[in-house]
Amino acid sequence: MKKALLTLLALSLLAWGLAQRYLQDPELERVKSGGKAYAEVFVSQRPDQALCSIHRNRLPADLLPKFLEEQRSLIKYPQNGKLMGDWKKGGAIFNNLQKANCFSCHFGSPVHLGGDVGPSLEKYGLKRGQSEAVQRYTYEVIYNAWAYFPCTVMYRFGAQGLLTPEEIADIVAYLLDPESDFNTKPAVGSK
Amino acid sequence: MPLKALLMAGALALMGLALAQEGVDPREEAKRQKQLLLETAGILPTELIVEQGKDLFNRKGPSGKTMAECDFGLGKGVLEGAAARLPRYFLDTGKVEDLDSRIITCMTRVQGFKPAQVKRSEVVAVAFYIASHSTGKPIQVRLLFPEERALYALGEKLFYARSGARDVGCATCHVTYVGKRAGVLPYADVLGKDKSWTHWPAYRYSNDQIWTMQDRIRACYGNIAHPQPDLYSLPILALELFLAYSNNGAVVEEWPAFVR
């Protein structure tokens, strides 16, 4: 009985897995000619990535609640529970092209001219304040942007392992702390 | 090679200028830079590469044949308008080939070079030369053969795919955020009004590089740390067929192009 149940479970998982796949086997075969590393990215495409691919980044309304819930469940917090860390360290990460590259998409950095792919973050901390809710929102957007903006272009820094929870808390401090250069110095390009 | 040194001096001078020119329309700016380079160096890098490509085209391979013995889609030795109709399916190889891969087919199957002897720089130079015969021609690619349709469908899927640690997808930049910038250049509308297929092969003056569309696509992956598909591989061809077909009818202003 237990075994039958397990088989059933395995089968339904399999069916779920198949339903979520974006590239089918003959397509994956062709993709393999692109080389091992390239193919691997598609072979191991995550189900949430597959959903965004299938729906071309606009999820139908009926899928949204479950999707958002799953994305939220991926968010982890720093060991010490503090969502605001060291703003100086955060600034180094925010302004590093290889590391987080936030400035490329967002205006507001006092170090680099920002892009306009994402909304301007100029004087973010002065505008939003430092309430618990703002800290949490900012931390969670950086940790997993898809929990707020499904399928958006912004990387899921925490959920995809690009930054640690502590590094994200440092960035939150960089954005929010009224003493941070981000809030005391003028943004490059500001009028 | 001394020509290259000459050009480098010009290119370096331009780079200083280019960096000071943020916020200017990149296409207009490229035209200005081209004019400047023409005035300082007396010849354009694109023209030089086309000349190199011409020499290579007329060079005899181990079999004693030149590239004029090859069919680039419109018959043996016919170059006029040939590049504007690629990629396409070729009966002799049973494959869809773009300009780059067809050049390799020519060098290996007709001229008798071993695959390992084929240098990338030579392929690009010959691509520049052959493409130069399609200036003023409209893009005309078809989806007639099953393999063309299969690759097109794959290209479309890859274009809309999200993958890798940064959830990369061509469409996120080139559809959703067209006109926005995360650097100097705004994201081009590659499927529509920017007619991007007609901008490659090109000389990139900001980096002194000669690129075909294969290099352009690989760079878009590489720029955001996504593993790159190998040169000449099917995923590149698939994306190319999708891009080219989307730009059908667009007239090639100048091949090879001169871009930032």
C-alpha cells in the first residue's frame, strides 16, 4: 500500500515535471551542440524559469498566487535577524559591475552613472524611511525580485545564490541608512 | 599589419571621443565616428577587412580551388545578394547554414582544408567580403524545409527563454525594455524597428573588433555571465534564423556595417 502510494506520488511528480518543461527532448538535443555548459543551463532549467518562458514573462492571473507564494518561500534571512547590515560593505557590492551591478539598471549611485532599466533609487532611504516594513520589502525584493515582480529582469540575488543574506543586508543598509553615501552624496548625473 | 597599427591609432583617438559622447543617438554617433576615421586614416577598417576577405576568397585551397567554386545559395560563385538570403537549408550538406558556417563548408568540402586549419579571423574576413555584395538588398529568408522550420521554432523559444543564474532572456532586454539602457547603448528592438539583422557583420569602433552575428549573440550571453553557445552551433543558428526572418524585407543599408 505504502509502495503503491509512493509510486503514485513519483508518477504525479514526474507528470508535473513534464508539464513544466519548456524545451522538449528534440530541442534539447539540438541545444547540446552549443556545448556542455550552455546545454546544462537548459537541461536544468528551473520550473519557475520555464513558466516565465512559456508565458513570455506575463503570467496569467490564475497562476500568480501560487507562483508568488513559491517565490516567497525561497527567501531566507540573515542568521542574526538583522535586515540592515554595514552600509559601507553594501556600497562596494552595489557599485561592483561583476558582483551585483545594481547601478547598471538603477539610477542613484554616487559612484557610477546609473541606467534606467529599473526605477530610480535616488535618495531611496530618505524617501522611504527605515521602518521595519521598508527594510523587509527592500531585503525581499533584492533577495528574490520575482516574489514581487514575477519574471522581471532583475536578478534574484539571494534565491539564485548570487549574494548571501548578509551581503543583501549590507546593501539594504546602503540604500536605507540616512548616514550612507547613497543618501548623503548626490547621485552621479543628478540635476 | 602596419595598416592595423595605423587604424589602432585612429581607433584609440576615437575611443576617447566616444566615451565623452554618452547620451547621443548611437546610430548618428556611429556615422560621425565613421566619417572622422575616414578623414584621419583615409580608409575604413571595414574596407580593409573586405579586401583581406577578397584575397582569402581568391586563395587556392589544398584542392587547388578558390571559393569561387562554392555555392553560397544562389549558385556557384554568385555573391550578389547571397548573404541577404542566409541562413538557409543546403541540400549538399543537409543542414541549415548561415554565412559563417557556409564559408566553413566551402573551405573544408570544396577547398580541402582540414576543419582544424580553418581560422576564425579568416571566416570573419570572408564573411565581410561576401556580405559586402548584399548592400542595398532586402533580407529574404524562407522557412521551406522542415529543418528550417524546426530551427526557427527553436530560435523563437530560445529568444523567450529564461535561463541561468541571472534568469537571462533575450526578450527581457530586447522586447520588454527596448530603449532602456544599462550601459551606454539602449536595448535595441531586434525583432522590429531597429532591423538589427542588417547591422551585422560589422566593425565595432568602440572595441576595434570585427564581429558577425554569431559573435554578437555570444556576447549578449557572455555579458551577463550566461554560458555561451559554441560558435557555429545549432542554438546560434536557430536564434539567427528567428532574428533574420523577423527582419524579412528590411533593406541592408551597408554591409559590413560600422557600429559602436
